[in-house]
Amino acid sequence: MFKQHFLLKGKSLTSLFGILLLVSCSPSSQTTAAGNLCAPEIAELEFGISSSESQANLKQQWEPLLAIMADAIGRPVNGLYATDYAGVIEAMGAGKIQLAWYGGKAYIEAAKRSQAEAFVRSVNADGSQGYYSHLITHKDNPILENIDIEAGNGDQYVIENAGDLTFAFNDPNSTSGYLVPSLYVFAENNINPNEAFDELVFAGTHEATALAVANSQVDVATNNSETLKMMEQSYPETREKIQIIWTSPMIPTEPLAYRSDLPACLKEDIRTFFTDYQDSEVLAPLGWSDFVPAEDKDWNPIRELDIGKQILDIQNSESLDDAVKQQQIEALNQQLKALKTGE
């Protein structure tokens, strides 16, 4: 019997600061040597942090950078740590945060309905601008006897033996923890994970799925290269218990985004701070070396993945008749064409 549980059911942010008045100002009114402050009516900024790890870990990693940013732009920057990805999306849509760090999937949702505008993307400590989704299992799990680690064919084993396995995604708005494996592992192989597994759980964060595997609570889980690399430093004993069995194509690194209706001068101050910032001591705990300018279209590959998964889900649906399937797929193909042509 299929059983679906939630190890961690996130809630949207519930105690956020009120909506701040956003007023326009020209780029010429940025902070000057005389001490004039751009958009002084915005007394402080609320910065949403997506829930890739526990709040305690995220605060330790982010607070030094936010404190330095506050000094640079002349006002407090408060970190708000959501319990799920949707909390950050909803908070920006309500005007309760002005900036956020998103995963790719969460960003395209926020851009669509929460006025999010990407302005920089992170660069990994090794200089790369991408990361990978993984399927992981415990190093002592007997299923490894049937998986070729060098070939990374654990996805095929999972597909063929799903009915005997317990499996964990992290969050439905996660790129590496849901969207990418949902498309490449399941949808492209005509597998519905909601029906395929003996037990399916949504653990909430990448850290939670890693711990679920390390503690043998599930057979297989999703994760990503960034989280596993950071665990080598933070939780080396836990990381030692984890074996990667499948790796995705490269995923673009995460965006930082602000609300599109922030004053132009404040956007410029924020953007300049990040593009100029390179303090390795502060960025290393985040797994980054610096930031590069970015724009919304940089995440079109994620949008294409999302549309591809929707098309495959419709094709595999047993509740839709052929005419409805054709209509919905045609509409999605038009969206895909518009993305690729820039129309």
C-alpha cells in the first residue's frame, strides 16, 4: 500500500515586518560622500533566505554577509529564514521582503507571481556557475550491490525497483530536490513517483533528505552537489555515510533577486554591493567565491525543464481525454517556443 507522509511540513512566513512603502528615486540620489541616502523612506530591508538547510545553519552562513551589506547600503538588512520555499515566494509577493535568495525553480515562480527580478547569480568556490542534482543512498544499503557507481545508473535501479523502496524528495519548489529528478528520472521514464514507491516523503530541506538517508530512514533521496560539499565541512561523519548513485545535467547557480518595484537607485546600490563583493572569509561558508550580473532570462533553462515536466505529466495522465491533452500540450509548446525565440 502506498503511503505518503511529510517529514517536515513547511509553513509560510507568519511573523514578517509590515509592507514597506516603496517610492521611486533617480539613480543620481544614491548614497554620496556627503552622506545623502538613496530612498531614505525605506528604513530597512527584509531579505528572504530559502530553506535549503536548517535555520540555525543558514543564519550562521548568512548573517555576516547581511551585516556587511547593511553597512554598505546604509540601513539594516534583516534576514528572514523561511521554513519552506513557498514562504519566501509569498513574502515577496506580499511586499513583506524586498530581496531574496532563491533556488531556480522557486525563482521562476517568484518572477511569475511575486515581482521578483534576478540581478546577480552566485559563483561557486571553484569558479563554476552550476551545480548538480543527485540521488543518494546509505553506503551500507544493500541496493548498492545492484548499482554501478561509476556509471551512475542508480536512477535505473530506482525506476525498476520503486515498489520496494522508500524515497524522499525535499520540497516541491526545489530545483535539484524535486523538479530536475522529477523530469529526468521519473517523467521521462513514464513513472509517477506518487504511485510508484512503497513510501514517499517530502523532507523539506536538502539537509533533511541527507539526514534521512544517513539515518537509514529512507532508501533513496534527492540532494545536490552544493549541500553535500558543505556537509563535508559541517557534518563530515554524516557525509561519509552517503553514496551518490545518480547525477543530473548541470543546473544554473541560484539567483539573488529583488522586487522589481524597488527604487532604481536602491537597486543599483544593492547590485553594486554584490558584484563588487569578494571577501572569501565571508563567502566560503556559503560555498561561493563571488557574484556575477544576471538577468531573468538566465533561468529560462529552468522554465524549459518545468514546461517539459508538465508536458510529460499530461501525456502520462489517465484522467484527461486525448482532446484535452492535445489542447494543454499545445499551449505549453507555445510557451516553450516563446522562451526559445524570446517572443
